[in-house]
Amino acid sequence: MKRIEHSLLSPSLGSSRQLCSLHFGSAGQGQKVYIQAALHADELPGMLVAWHLKAALQALEDAGHLHGEVVLVPQANPIGHDQTLLGLQLGRFEMASGENFNRNYPALLEGVYRGVKPHLSGDAAANTQLIRAAIRAELVVWPVSTELQSLRHRLMSLAADADIVLDLHCDFRAALHVYTGTPLWPQCEPLSRYLGSQAQLLATESGGDPFDEACSRLWWELQEKARQDGLDVPIELAALVVTVELRGQGDVRHELAERDAAAILEFLRYRGVITDRPAAELPPLDCPATPLAGSENLCAPHSGVVTFLVAPGTRVEPGQPVVEVIDPMNDRVSVLSSAHGGMVYVLESRHFATTGMVLAKVATPHAFKTGSLLSA
């Protein structure tokens, strides 16, 4: 294992932070895999999974069973882990700017396409290498003027030329679920099966330029730009990028982390990155993929105390009660149900609702949303 400390841009006199990346295997000898945890710094199940992965990857490297390189970043957000206010860790937004740590990553499409267009050929593998070199070149000149921008730049630089990128997150209370690009679902499905994912949410563009789409969307957009320009050249979907939501914020337990780490390692065997033995047979898929544009939010119509009537991972029918909001002063009780039916994959962790608060999310098969598909 090689450990590299990456210094972030100092925000103030006498202050500096580092991002640590752990490198296993041999770069350039096979596929590159990039795995990061806790980009939202208060989402900690992935950090424990990363610790279990670290030990397993070290053993595999020592035994000569890694074909390629695995880059592991167990703490992807040292800025967020240093934000505590009144005893509460604030890990989703940078306090200095108010920006979400998982938004506003660089859109590299135009610069990359401009650089590769004259050199694209009929060789798909050569085109992939050409595009990755152009991505690296664009990141070199991407302007960085704040500590947050330097964090985004470093994470992108570590991940942007990888064959597989896994971004480990969690939600408030949740079933294990994944987000990926619609064109990537055939590549992602084996991972969902090994993980036992209970919802698979697909989009070609969700809005806000999150980390995962900054690494993945460029590939199918390059395909489209080449097609529009009449170029008959093969461009691969060369980066499988998946955001893995490891249940809820409270699900930081060794038995879960060991299971999730084992599932990720099994997927890497399936992809040929780990060579100690053949991959296990693919388990069944718990729930079919559905459009992110079909994620139904159940929102509080008024303020009150909240009681949840189902657990995360429950499949509900249209009209089935999911949440109650109770105003104890005026005896007003509102029962929230899904209009479409589907998988309840997220529940709010708080039990007091303000008006309009999202209390539950249901993955439905019907795409009905437009515009930005992500929360703040």
C-alpha cells in the first residue's frame, strides 16, 4: 500500500488540511478502481466500510491477487469533519460558502471534446485513453481559488480516469440503494445484486453537477456530440460511476460494514480486479431499476409530530399509508401515502415536521419530475 497526503489550499493563516489516498496494486497494469467515503462528512457508514476494505485490499495486495490499481479515500472531506456547531457535526454544506460538498464539480465536456475531436479514430480503446488524457489535462488548468475548490479538484483528479468509481454515502434512515447514470445500468446491475440494493435510481442528468456525474456524464455526452458532428467513431462508456447509499446515518455497525465491504470485493472479482478466486454467483436483484425522475417525495402538509408507519425497504401500494403528521394542539392528523406505489427507500430521521418538509421518498416506476432531481 502506498499512502499519499494531498495538501488542500489553506483557508487562513496558520491553518491547513490534508486529504489522504491509499493506493493498492499496480497502476497501469489493469483497471483502475476509485472508492471514497464520507464526502458528506456526517454520513459515516462508508468510513467503516472503507476501513474493512483497507485491510482486505492490503491482504490481497500482499498475496499478489490485485490486477490493476485500487485507490481508497476513507475520509473524502476533512473540511466537513472539522465543522462542529453547538455540538452538532455539519457535514453536508461548507459553512464558509453554504455550498453542498457534493455539488458544483467541473463540467469538462467542451474542453475535452475540443481536444480529442481531431484525434478520434476507429479504435475504441485508443479513444478511451485519448479522452482520459484530455480529462487529466483539463483538470490541470481548472482554476482553484478556495479550500473547497481544491478539495473538489483533488477528488476529481484521483477519480476522473478510473474504470470504476464508487462514492459511499448514506441517508437519514434508509434502505441500501444506489444512484447511477441510465446508460450505466447494465454495468451497475451486478454491483446492485451483490450489495442487495433495494432501490436503483437512474438519471442521465440530475442537476447540480454532483461528483458522480462529473466523472460519468461526460462519456455519454461525448458520444452524443460526436454523433451530432457526424463522426462515426466508437466512444466507450469507460467509467462506471455509482453513488452507493449505505442505509442510514445510524447504521455504523461492523456486521453491516463487513457485509458491504465483502459485496464490493465480490464485485471487483466479477470485474477481474481481484484474482484470488472466481466471483460468487450473482444473487437476484431485489428491486428493478427505476428513474430518479420517478422518486416521489412525501411532504408534510403542516407542522407536527411525525410517526412512520413503515420501515425503509418496504414496498407499498398506491394509497397505502406511510407517514402520519399530528398537530397535538388542534387534533389535525394527516396521513401521507404514495400516489404511485413503489419502494420506500428513505425516511426522515427527525420526528418533528415543519410545513413542506420531505418525510419519505418512494422509488416508483413512473418518471414524472423535470428539472433538478436532487435535494439541496
